[in-house]
Amino acid sequence: MQARFAEATVAPRAAPCAPHEPPAKLVARGRHVFKQPGWGTIELRATPAGKRLLHRGKRVTLTLRATFKPAGRGRAIVQTRRLVLRR
């Protein structure tokens, strides 16, 4: 078994612009396992829906949800941010 200090996952979703639009779609996903305290880089891989969305639009609004789960019995920390990608 691999020893780990903590694990972080990131999942940006396309933000719906109006209430009548369908729910947000997952556009990318990434994960990183920390073996010691410190900074880490998470590489995101686009889903097929994300590739279509990013290919079509010049401006895309996303909701970025990051989850940090400490090893052991600690509670997960979840942060949510909105961001705009422009081509």
C-alpha cells in the first residue's frame, strides 16, 4: 500500500447561465496524492463534453470545485470558485 499524506481532487463544471438551462456538466477532472506537506500541481484532463464546450465557445464560465482530503480521520475541505476562460 502506498503511504500518503493527503489527496486532492479538482473537478471544474460548466456553470449554467440561466435557471431554465440543464444542470452543469463535468468538463475536466484531476487528482494528486501528496506524500509530504507542501504544494502540488494537478493536471486536468478534459472529458468529451468539456472538449466540445471549450472548442465551441470563446468565453466559458466554469465552477471549479477542489476537494482536499487529509490522510487518516480528517474531514475533507471543499472550496468552490467561479472562473471564466477566454480564448
